[in-house]
Amino acid sequence: MTTNNEHVHCLIIGSGPAGYTAAIYAARANLKPVLYQGIQPGGQLTITTEVENYPGYPDGIQGPEMMVDFEKQAKRMGTDIRYGLATEVDFSASPFKVQIDEEKWIEADAVIVSTGASAQWLGLESEQRLNGYGVSACAVCDGFFFKEKEVGIVGGGDTAAEEALYLSKICKVVHMFVRRDQFRASKIMQDRVLNTSNIKVYWNTEVQEILGDDKVEAVKIINNKTKETREIPVSACFVAIGHKPNSEILKGWLDMDESGYVKTLPGSTKTNIQGIFVAGDLQDRIYRQAVTAAGSGCMAALDAERYLSLMEHNVSSMNVEKNIAQ
């Protein structure tokens, strides 16, 4: 493997709330962090409109604007922020090696990975066009904006059931579109959904189109068995068919669960390789909120700081022993 001469103390991959928060803490600890922003600088919040549930913004804030604030703060603390995508890693030994844009290799004493997870979508043009204007992949994030309205949700697993129940508490009616003739969700979640009066379940149903010019007005659905199509008026459509962690380049190096989420040691951001830390949605399949991602970014920087301090102490002790021996 060919590497260039660049060596950094602390490398951060990814630039959502987790990556930027890790950068702020690492810079303040004088770890001289270098952060590569990845394919979507700012992460999933850059495709979100209004954010009202992040502390410190009493009037709410646009997702992209919030990520600009995060970036500015990380930069002001001294983080070296760069464009570039991590395309390969070699974690076989320290210093760890990370390839950027399939050409440049960086060596790092510690690596914080915060590449996040991407929502899985239906693949409709209208879905992407109306993303942030009534189309969402997070009911907890955006459900509040549709209080007392009728909304749709797509999916039949535990996440979809959980989000449908959440929406049922604030929305007038929740239209739930399930592709099969049964839920994939656990029995207890199924029972809760079916026993909630304002959740209407449509079996064997797929969403063909999301209708509306500049906001969601209805969804066009088709029954897989009868081939009957209908239009259901809704003010929002929540897609809950799963998330995919952006962990492809880490396979074979870091321990993961069956879905590709990286496993961390309980109560920490430490992975199975000392010196490699993971923060944000890449290791969080449960909460997936900006504030929890930011919190784990803080944890990762503190874990990295302690690891690097210990390594430097060990090297210093070895040098002392070597000098005494001489």
C-alpha cells in the first residue's frame, strides 16, 4: 500500500451532528482534528427543513442552517475541515490508514467514524421532490408539524409501528400502508397498532405516487392483489421502511450487527479495535436524533482524547526506560 507523507493525530470521518461535535471537543483538547465531510456535508439534516426539537434554538432552525452553525463552530475551534469521501480503510495497525476519494491515504493515531445512516426510500421522483415538504423519514422529527392532520406512513416493521403509534397521539388519522398481508413488526407492536382507533391499516398496499406541487396533498396507492388504485388525501407521508448504516468500508474491520450497525462497548464509543471510535447513527439504530448523535460525538472525542493520552504516556515511559537501560 502506498501512503503519502501526511500524518494526523485525530481523524474524523463524517460531518453530521456527531462528526462536528466530535471535532469541537477534539479541537478544544488540542488533538488537532482533521475532518473529512463525506458525500453529504452536514449529513441528513441538510435535507430537513424546520428543526424544532434541538435545544438552544427556541424559535426553531432550518436543518441546513443548523449544520452551517455546527461547521462554523468546529472551524473556529481549530478543526481542519476538508471536502472528501473516505473510500477505504486499513485498521490493521496504528497509525491507522484511511483512503480519501480513492487516491489519497491519510495516517491517523486515532479515528472517529461518524458516517451516519441513510434512510431507505421508495424510489419515487415525487418522494424526493417533496422531501422536507411533507415527505419525511422521521416521525419524531417532523410529526409535530402535522398536528391534527391526516398523514400516511409506509412500512410494516417495528419502526413503522412505533412511528405510527407516535403519530396517532398528535395526528387526526394515520393511514398505514403495508406491502404484505401481515406486519413484520413484533406481536406486541402489532397489537398496539391494531388497537389504536385512529390508525387505519391498508394491507397488500404500495404507494405509487405522492401527489402535490409544493407540498404533500395525497398519496396514490395500489392494492397488490386487486390492482385497484386509490388516492388518499394526506398532509404528510412518512417513509419507515428502514435505515442503512453507511458502514460498507468498515466491513471486515469493525464488529457489526446483522444490519451493519457498528457495535460499541457499552457506555462508550469504543469499537473492537483500540483507537477506532464510532459516533452517531452509524452505531445507533434506536434513537437516531440530532441531539443523541451530537452527544455521542462528544463521547467519541473524550474517548479518543483519553486513548491518545494513554498512548503518549506509554511511549514516554518506554523512552524513559530505554534511556535508563542505555
